[in-house]
Amino acid sequence: LRQGKVVNFVLDHGKLAGVSLEDGRRFGSPAVVVATGTFLNGLIHTGRRTYSGGRAGEPAAIELSEALKRLGFPVGRLKTGTPPRLDGRTIDWSAFEPQPGDQIPVPFSFATDSLEQKQINCYIGYTTEQVHNAIRANIAESPLYSGKIKGVGPRYCPSIEDKVVKFSDKSRHQLFLEPEGHDTNEVYLNGFSTSLPAEMQQDLVRMIPGLEETRIIRPGYAIEYDFVDPRELGPDLQTARVPGLFHAGQINGTTGYEEAACQGLLAGINAALYTQRRESLRLRRDESYIGVLVEDLIKQGVDEPYRIFTSRAEYRLALRYDNADERLERYGRKLGLVGDSDWERFNARQERLAKLRTALDSVRLRRADAQHAAVSALIGSDPGDSISLSQLAKRPRVTADLIASLLPGELKPVAETDLNSVLADSLYAGYLDTQRAAVAKLYQHDALRIPRQTAFRGIAGLSNEIVERLDRAQPLTFGEARRLPGLTPGALSTLLAYLSAQQKSF
């Protein structure tokens, strides 16, 4: 482990050979992952005050941005922001609505059977007209509206100034008060991202019912930063321009912790494989959300900070948290990232799931069975003379508990997570077939013409975001529309149905 500020890259005949530090040190390496977050030429804004920084209290990486430009990388500018952090000891918690987490929280890892740690409640609050009027009266103090900020901000995490201006019909906006941990008094005021002056932030916060005496520990701010056009990358997140150089996170135009984390994982894996001269890991969009994110970035680029959503994935019904191991753990084992104990756990679970699938298809509830009358009464209908458990599971009012009670004795007790996973496969099977057919249909109509001056806003089912993108781009064919950044499979299906109907009417 070494610490220092990287200011340049060392090249050897066009290939990456290492990095140079500000203090003169040079480190040789055949592969480098650049994960700069908001530090790349970062500029922090709080009211009329603007200063260089990558995050509050930390310096920006200015020279590294210049080094990327010298290598010929196309560099753009984006913006994000953060809300103020509050002192939880000064909050009147009784004024807010508790927002508990899941009763049975789902762990991030299949290696974790249950979470015993005490969970912390979040709380819901609201802004008021007084807050909105104060923001409107001082909007010139916001760098977002004074013209100081040039970068494009994240559509899905607007600042409180943006909410007040763009949604002027709303009398209040929802806030989440999120305690940051068991051993801190710091509270994250989610929904109140702002770049207004620090003193004004304190006044605005105290206009919110329940926060009349609240102190701000750290004010919110906006930050502009450089990013590199992600179309420079391959599916392994390696740049085509400089072999051995990998980019991950906000340098690729994404925003959000999860988006950055998955890119860091993929780029780190592929940087290691590159140094070992092994085949890179490429994840498909039909098998992972990482695959969706990477393909969107490298094929479409970005015109605003990118976030992953279920709506971006054509095969989202198959991309569930409960089957992530089935989809991806074999890759981890092949790469050497999954140890023996985890691999044994995975295989044991797959065996249990296989037995459950067989049982659901083979075990039948017959009229002569003792449980038949009870099941009929429970679901309010006659299941018939003979029905498999997988067919029964698709009936209204049939619960997982009911199916578990009908399983043969050798499969009991059945783990709730195992049964829910198998039932989900069964329940979604028909929808998945329909989804695959719809996706295949999308790609067969690229030549379909879109009449000039089509009123996209008049197409029922298109969101405001999609209408904005179509109005801006004015695509002339369905193929051009399909390749626009941010057009989801659902939006494309809606557009295709509209165009097909229009074509038939002429």
C-alpha cells in the first residue's frame, strides 16, 4: 500500500507502464484502475463560495485530469450534490413518522444466514411552504441558478432548489432523516441536497417542523467534476486508447455508490486478469445488472449522471437478488474469488433448490387427499381433481406457507428463502417467455420510420424523461430511437406499439 497524489501516467510504447506522483515517486505497473469519484478537477460550491476540492476538506485531482486530456481522452463535466448532516441530539424525533427497515432484513451475502444486529429506524418528514418561499426569495444565492455551475446534475437526485423551482405546484417535499450509525449522532437529511450558503441552510432546516432547534454539523454542497466519455471503454472497462488503463465509477459518468462499487469490482478483476494475460470477465446484460450498466455506458455514453434502474434491464424478471448466486457465483469460482466453504454452500443450496423444483412439479394434490378440502377452503376455490404444487402456487391466495405444508416429509423443514426462490422461478416463467419475445421484437424494427414533428408528449405511457430525450434528439427511425441514451425497453415497446398503430392507420 502506498499513499500519494497521482499526477501523470508512465507509458512505454503506448502501453501503460505505471504512474507518477506529485512528490516525484514513480510506481511501475502493467495495469492501473482509475477510480477518481468526484475528485477529478473537482470544484465545490456553497452559495457564492467556490473552491477546489474532491470532497469537503480534501484536495481535487487537477493534474490527473490534464494528463487524461493530453492522452486524447474526451473529457466532460458533471455535477452532484449532498445534503447537510444534522446533530441527532438536537432533533425532536417525535415530530417525525418512523420508517422502520424490513422486519426480516435481507443480507448482502449468501454466507449470512440472518442479521442479528439491532436495526435503526429512519424517519419521514416534509418541507413546508415557508421553506419553499424562502428558497424562491434567495434562489440567486444558489450556484445552480446563478450560472456558476456548468455541469449537468443527476436527474433522480435533484437538489431542494430544483424541486422548488421545477415542481412549483407541490406544497411540500418528502424528507428522510437517516441516522448514520449506532455510534454517531450524525443524521443524513435525505431529500434536502443543496448548494445554498451554509448560514441559509441552517435557517431553512429550522423552518422544518421538528427541526426548530437543530444544529447542522456539516452543510450540504454541490460539486462539479470531470468525467471521461465511457464509449472509450471496452466491456472489461479497459480503455481502447491506452492498453492496461481501466476506468471505474464516476469517471465513467455514473453516479451512486452501488454503480461505483460494481464497476470497481469488475475493473479490478479485469486489471488482475490483464496482468496474468488471462481472458477478461465480461458480464452480459441478460445475466446481471452490472452487464446492463456497462453495456449502456460503453455503447450509448452519457449526457447526464447515469444510474442503474430495473427499467433499464430487458430481462429484469430474471435478475433477482435471490438468484444472484445461481447467475454469477460460477464466474467467481473460476476466477479464484470464491473459496471452498462458499463454493460448498453454493452447491448445497443448488441441490436443495433442484429437489424443491422436482417436488413442485411431481407432487400433486388430489381430491382424495385429506388436505384437499382444507386447501379449497383456504384459497376460496376448488383446485380440481389433481393439480401439481407448481400449478397450485400460481393460484390466487396461495401462500408459500401453504405450499410448504404440502411438501413431502423428507424436504421439511424447508428454508423460506429456498422455497421463495423456487416459487419465483415458477411464477415468472410465463412472463419471462413473453419478455424474451418482446425484446426480440424490438430489434426487428430498426427501419420503421418516425414521422417528423411526432408529438412524443402525446404518446400515452412515456415518462417526462423519455419525452425530453426524444424531443431533443428527434430520431427519424425506430433504430435511431433505440440507440438513444436512457431509452428503456419499456419505453421502446410503447413507442413501437404507437408507430405500428400509426402505420396501420395510413
